[in-house]
Amino acid sequence: MTLWSGRFSSSMDATLWDLSESYSFDHVLYHHDIMGSKAHVRGLEVAGLLNSEEVTALLGALEDIEAEFDRGVFVRSGSDEDIHTAIERRATEMLGETGAKIHTARSRNDQIATTMRLFTREALGDVASLVLEFVEALRRLGEANEDAVLPGYTHLQRAQPVLLSHHLDAHAWALLRDVDRLLDARRRLNVSPLGAGALAGTSLGIDPAFSAGLLGFREAFANSMDAVSDRDFVAEALFDVALLGVHLSRMGEELVLWTSAEFNFASLGDEYTTGSSMLPQKKNSDVAELARAKAGRLIGNLTSLLVVLKGLPLSYNRDLQEDKEPLFDSIRQVRLVLAALTGAYSSLEFHADVAATAASDSYLVAIDLAEGLVREGVPFRQAHERVGQLVAEALVLGVPLVDLVQASDDLARFADLFEPGASLVHRSSPGASGPLARSIQRDRLGSEVERLRGRLTLEGAPA
């Protein structure tokens, strides 16, 4: 029997049941649904709608039901349309009429919205924590290769030499922005819909602020129709995860390049690579390729939900059931990618000698020559033109750029810029890639990590 069978003279057709049921995927919400139900029961007691004996019985039954799920022994009934129905049905089996009172002053509409907010709040915190662990792995790799240098690229062409730690920190800063967004989304969603009812509240004397406090929400809803129809928080969570996935995909692409024979800047530990079913010599960076590919899935999940939401009238519509699978999938996939990439980077061996050889390409000193002229008063555009002409001449003649500089009357004094590491040392402006700016950057990044760890701990946590 469904929760609404009294209105109908016949049961749901099997085809509609198959289309409508969501227990097959929303059963993962059992912990959060029970959490919300416990707070609702407490609220019913404060409102005088349940006595203390009924409250004790209901809370005990909810704990027993949660234990059944935890142990994997909960048995779904054929009438359990979703996780919310299943829990109420089981409570009623256990307690009879007392169990049937659990839905007093509550609709599945505000119940589902509350459960989803509780799930998403926890999930975003978990993902943010995994991102911070990944950032720490990048920092450790940079510190273990403190003096390592590689070419920095624009347009995938060698541009200027940079420290490996500087390069890894560039990824870290992007990931920390992801953490900031995840925590901002968690703060915004931390509003309780419980008590909004189906759409217009209830005539029974409940206090939404009371249950909101029990659940660790910073406040209760302001408008009941908005409370049950709002899925902005799911869309925002999916966007934040999708953008995080894009950053991880970029890193995956980079690892694919670095670990190729053509670059040979790095190799991954055997435990984070795969072989070929045909070619015995192969060692494939599948972890990076899968990280690159998952971004498409995460973007697709975001797009799917936005299309669902774009034309819905107020307030609740069954279309909103389609918010769950994209969210569950995106959270699961990004967790898998973060865990795997954290391990992969921790296993990475950076081939500093190979990267340093690439970074010593004499053409990477061209900007230093131009800036040397600028420091002497030459307008930059003229300096750029002069050095560019010299580069073109070196390419035509097939000789090292340093040879032409040494032979040039107006540039010979800059020949020492071609000494190993000299160009990198000159990158000394704040936030730059050279060693002189490194300590400030290290401290600033560390401070940002600690700030975000503080937010993760303090904001949005259950009371």
C-alpha cells in the first residue's frame, strides 16, 4: 500500500511503478532520512503532537531501522516506492499506530528536500576534504623536488623555465578555489526545509526553527513554496564538482604527456598504471586518462539537472526526482578520481635531469635578453623586435642563440643569462616562478590551506 492509496480505487500500473519508483537508487539516503525523521519527531513532541512515550518508541524504532540498513538486513517491501516510504512503513510495522504518526505535519516534499540537503551538505564537506588531501600530495611532491626545473608552456610550446613546485602550486591554487566554492555552496544550502509541508506549511503547531537547530542548519526556510521546490543547491553542487572535474582532467592530460616517452618528465608507480593485453612493453597511465574522461560525465550530470529544472512551475513537481542520480553519481565519481590521483601523484617519480635539459633550451632566455635591454632604457617593443630578429637569425643559421648573443656588440654583455639557472633566478617578482619568490608563495599557499581547513571544520557542521 502506498502512502496515498486512500484516494484511489486501483493500484498503480506496473509500467508506472517501474518509471516512478526510486528506492533502487535513493536507498543510499537512509541515514540522512532517519536523521531528519528523528528531528521531526522531536519537533512533534515540542508541539504537543506526540507524548514522551511515543517519542521514545519512535526514536528507538528509527535507530533499529538504521541498524538494519547498516547491517544490510533491511528488507524492502513490494510497496516501498522510495526510501522515505520504506522507513515509515517499517516504523509502522514495528509500532503500529504510533509508527503511523511519524508523518504528522510533514509531506514527502519537505522530507525529501531536507534529506537531500543533509546528504549534499555532508558530501560537499567530504569532497572538500579529499581535495585538501590532494593539495597536500602536490605540496609534498614539490618539496621532495625542491630544485627541479621544467619548461613552462603556453600553446604547448616551451615558454620559460619554472620550478616544478611552482607548476604544482598552480594546480593547487585552482583546487583551493574549488574547495572555497564547495564550502560556499555548503553554507548556502544549510537552510532547513522541514516544516514546509507539501507546499504551504501546516495548521499544526510545529516550529521549523527547532528542528532546523537539531539538524545543524543555520536557519529554517523563509518561504514554504520555495523550500520544497528549490534544487539550486543540487545544481550548484554539480557545477562545483564539474569544474573541479575540469581541473582534474587538465592534470590528467598533463600526466599523460609527462609520462610519455616523448616528454619523459615523470613516471608513475606500477600500482597506478596498467599494462596492455597485447603489447608486453606497455606501461599506461590509465589513472590520468580516466581522470581526464570523467569530466565529461560530471559536466553531463550538471547539464541534465539544469534541463530538468529550466521549465518547472512552482512548487514541487515529480521531475525533481531526477536530481538524485546525477548528484549521487557525480559525488561518487569525483571521490574516486581524487583518491586515485592523490595516490598517483604520491607515487610519481619526477625525472629532473630530463626536465632540466628541456628547460635549458636557449630560446627560453629570449625574454631575459629583452628585459635586460628594457632595464637599460630601451622601449620594450624595440627590445622585443631586436631579440626576435636574433632568434630568427639563429634558426636560419642553425646555431645556438647564445653564439649570436656573444658575437653581438649590443647584446654580448647579456651572455651570462645563458648560464644554468640564471634565467630562472631573474623571475623574482611577487608570485613569479623563480626561487627568490618561492618562500613567500609557500607560506601563502599554506595559509590558504589552513584557512580552508578551518572553514571545513567549523561551517555547516551538525550541532
